[in-house]
Amino acid sequence: MEISIGIIGLGSIAKAIISPLLERGEYQPQQVLGIVGRSSSIASALKDLPKDVKVLASEDSLSSEVWKAPLKILAVKPQQFDQIKESGSLFQSDHKFPKPLLISVLAGITLKSLKKSFPGHTCIRAVPNTPSLVGQGLTGLAWEDNITVDQKKVVKKIFEPISEIYELEEKKLDPFLALTSSGPAYIALVVEAMADGAVAAGLPRYLSNQLAHKTLSGTASLIREKSLHPAELKDMVASPGGTTISALRHLELAGFRSALIEAVFLAAQKSRQLAEETSS
Ligand SMILES: NC(=O)c1ccc[n+]([C@@H]2O[C@H](COP(=O)([O-])OP(=O)(O)OC[C@H]3O[C@@H](n4cnc5c(N)ncnc54)[C@H](OP(=O)(O)O)[C@@H]3O)[C@@H](O)[C@H]2O)c1
């Protein structure tokens, strides 16, 4: 059976993407070829995948077969991009139109860089976030200009099982990433700090962590299921002269809201700066 999907960098995010596609039968295991950096990583890449998925290390001479797949997912770390560029540039496609697809999930690598590095491909930038690992993600997609409607459908089908999809102009991927990809880190910090506060006030650590996590997931469900604006929920919880409004008063004095606004803004700025550096 021919390879239909080639994965360059079969690490955590690539596994999260490919696993549901195999489970749903969108691709047969024999149609998938994954490449990892070192041969010592092959066993962990294969873990939890069907046995007929083929995984090779980049130094294996057969690994260049991955470039023959009509659809490739590029999921190495951004610092490994230069190495991939070299092997990919050796590949020339016979297909003039439509060209094979190359989906990159690398932060900070622009469509311009992708097109320059892989001229034999139609390139797509995808920005999935970490909750995609549990099927609750958000993915931003930016397309190269000359992509066909059918090619877009193929790409969307790849990310649908793990995330909601947002088609965006490429320049909007920076704020999208600052909110959705970096967002889980901000939320993790909030949860951790809230648990610390409860420990400081006398609750045991294990219970504080558990309650902080559950407060987060319960609040998210409440906002979603009742379609509440966050301000409505805040007002529902804060009764006059009560505990919550005292705490909120302190958060405002400490610049909590402004710190979050600036954090998202700075992350978007940094993403833009990284993209400019890699395209120049
Ligand atoms: N994890 C997420 O939730 C997430 C979300 C959005 C975007 N991303 C993006 O996805 C990319 C991968 O992230 P990840 O968390 O999945 O990283 P990861 O688990 O470290 O996966 C990277 C994979 O690339 C392989 N690799 C290294 N050099 C290679 C080469 N020369 N040829 C082929 N494969 C090579 C690595 O193999 P070795 O282990 O042997 O080096 C590893 O399997 C990053 O650019 C990241 O920004 C990740």
C-alpha cells in the first residue's frame, strides 16, 4: 500500500493528530510513515499506534520516502526546521497542480518561508493548541493562496477530530497563538496560584490542587452551557460586602487584569517578531 500521509516529527502533537484519524479509519496504518530524529525514539513514537504504522529515524536512508507522500505534516521543533528544509528541498514534485500538501504546525515559520523551502508543495500553517492532545483543542489555519477547495477539505478533516477549526488570515495567527496556544500556560499559573492561596489559608495541598482544578473546569462548563458573559458570572458570585468582592478588589489593585491583557499582547508581538526573523 502506498504512503498517503507522511509525518516529519512524529512527537506528541503529531501523535495526537494521527491517532484519531487511524481510529476513525480515515487512513490505514500501512498508509502512514512517521519520521523521528533518533532511532532511540522509534519505540516511544510507535507506542499506542497500530503496529503497521511505519516509523523511521531521520538518518535511515529510507526516511526520504516520506517526501513522496501526497500529504505531509511537519511537526518538528522550530529549531529543527533548518535540517528538515535541507532534506525537503531535495524533493521535487512531478505534480504541477494540485501540488502535494505540506501542513506545518511550527510556531513562527511563515507561509513565505514554507513556500520558499518547499516549492514543490502547497503549504498550510496550522496552529493547534495543547488541549488538542485530549481532543479539546482549537486550531487556526492559514492557507497558501492557490489552494483548492478540495485540498482545504482534506486539511480540515485532519484537525477536526482534535479541535475546533478557525480559518484566519496569516497575520491573525499571532494573536490567535498568543491567546489559545500560550493560554493554557496562563490558566495553569492561575490554577496553581489559587491552590497555593488555599494552602496558605490552611487546606491540605492535595485537596487544594484538586479543588482548584475542579473550580476551573466547573467554571468553564458554566460559562459555556449558560452562554454567560464572564462579567455576568463575576457579578453573580460577588455579593455586596462579601468575600469575593474583597478578593476582586485586591486583584484589581494588583493589576491582575492588566497583566493578562499585556501578557497576551506581548506573546502576539513575540510571535510576530519570531516570524519576521525566520522569513528574513
Ligand atoms: N505539543 C503541542 O501541544 C503543540 C501544539 C501546537 C504546536 N506544536 C508544535 O509542534 C511541533 C512539535 O511539538 P511536539 O510537542 O510534538 O514536540 P516533540 O514531541 O518533541 O516532537 C518533535 C518530533 O520531531 C522529531 N524530530 C527531531 N528531529 C527530526 C528530524 N531531523 N527529522 C524528523 N523528525 C525529527 C523528534 O524526534 P526525537 O525525539 O528523536 O528528536 C520528535 O519525534 C513544535 O514546533 C511545536 O511548536 C505543539
